[in-house]
Amino acid sequence: MNDVPAIQWIEHAKVLLREENYSEAVRYLNLGLAAEPSAYAYFLRGYAHSAQEQYEEAIRSYRFSIELESDKHVAWFNLGNALQALGRVDDAIDAFTKASELSPNEADPLINKGRLLDDTGRPREAIKCYDLALKLAPDDVIGWANRGNSFLQLGEFEEARTSYSQALKLDGGDRASLLGSAECLSREGKFAEAVPFVQRRTKTEPRDVAALVQLGILHLRLDQNEEALATFKRAGRLDPDAPSIWNNLGETMGRMGRWREAVPYFNKSLEKQTDYAPALFGKARALMNLKRWSGALQNAERFLEVAPDDSLADTARQYVRLSREMMDQGE
């Protein structure tokens, strides 16, 4: 067995990779590497480990490959993806930068680098990456959508919508661009104009919980409380463990003046996350309206423990003061 040439083990491993039998592929690649170490075999082993989400092993394999042949951009690119999967952002950015330097006509390393810069609060740097990438690949939907996200992060809504529009010309159902366009319009106070973008998404993907929540919030902003209630209920059926959805249902009931019905929704939210600040505040407000002072006091005080610097903290302090006054008066 030791006399089998490395190339035979590698060729057999490639067949297994095509069959998505990654663990067996690793075994054959190890045999090939034992016979003769090569950058290509290490690269394939890194790919097999990444496919199994074994990212530490993948990183080691890609680094061995790069030690033997440092000028292969795809090894640097895949290394960046594995590092990104483990949250090692700076190292991943360095790997994508190197991949881009080695293959300056490739857009993907620039787009991946831009996404990481966005995720770490550097949207201006990210935009530079996307601009370079889109010169190379002007039909790249992800590049345009990500560029829109960068401008959205900066609050430059017109530029963001321009990028989203370009993405939607290329792919009319692009999720990021539909929801991003709606978010831009919402932040500009154009709630009615935002609704159709989200509805396009929910019609094609009716199980998209985030889109349903976004649509429900838009209905609330437009005082369309019944529509909001129905939309949040749809989202809650799809994701019953999300505290934010139950809280949104409670808030909607409150807007409709149905405070007694709001309380169970806030309770459900707090069952899912006991220190969920919006539900603590919402329940305190509901109990204030129901003149249930002791419960209002308890929830308002807990809210202030959890979120003392929240924009609603002053209102919560008023609830504390008023509920104590009412309790002192025997109300």
C-alpha cells in the first residue's frame, strides 16, 4: 500500500469529493500526503474539511498548501472563508487581500473582504472593495446588494437605494435588496412605499420570518393594526421561540387598547427570554393601563435593571414613581 503513487490516492480522493463523501476523501488524501506531500493534496484536504465544517483542520491544510505554493489565489481565498467561519475577521481580511493581490481580476475576494469590513463597522472601506469588484463583475448581484448595505449603514439612503435597484434589475427577487430598499424607505418615513418591497419577498418566500416581522412593523407605522396583528401571528407560527415576535404581538394589542390581551403576549416573550427588555417595558405599560400597580412596579424596576440607559428608561422611572404612589394610596 505504501508503494502506491500519491497521484493515485489523490485521483481516488477527487472522485470521492465529487460524490460528496468528504470523510473518505480525507482518508485517501492523507495516504497521498504520506506518500508525497503536495500543495494540491493539502488544498483538497482543506476543501474536504471545510465541507464538513471542520474549519480548524481546513485552516491547517490550507496553510500547509500555501507554505508549499504561496502564489495560488484560490488557497488564500478558501483560507479566508474558513477563517471567517470561525470569526477570525482580521486574519480572514488579510487572506482575502492576498487572494485579490494574486488574482486582481477576481471579484469574489473583494466582495468577501468588503462584507467583513461592513460587519466590523468599516462601511467606507467596504464600499471601496465593492466598487473595485463591480468594475470587474458589473452583473454581480451580491456585490450591488452589499454595496447598498454599506450605504444603508452610513445612512446614505439614496446611494443605498441606487445600489439595491441595480441588484434588483439583475435579480428581481434578491432578498437583501428588497428588504434593504424597504429599510431605506422606512428610515426616510416613507412607510407606504416600503411595504411593496417587503410584500414581494413574503409572496415568493412566505416562510421568511424576518421579512414578515419587517412587514408587520411597517403596518404598525401605518396604523394598520389588524394587518400587523395578522402578520406577526404568521411569523409567530413559523418561529414560536422568538421573544421579539411575541413582544410585537403585545405591542400591537396595546396600540389597539386591548391591554388585557396584550399581557399574555408579553408573558410569552418573557418565557422565551426572561430579561428581554422590550417585553419588560411593554408589560409594565400594559399593567399601568390596567391599574395593576404591583405588577407594573415589578416589571418597570426589572426593566431598569436590564436596560438602565435605554431611551425608555425615563418613562420606566415614571411608572415606578406612579405605581408606588398608587400603592401608597391603597389604589
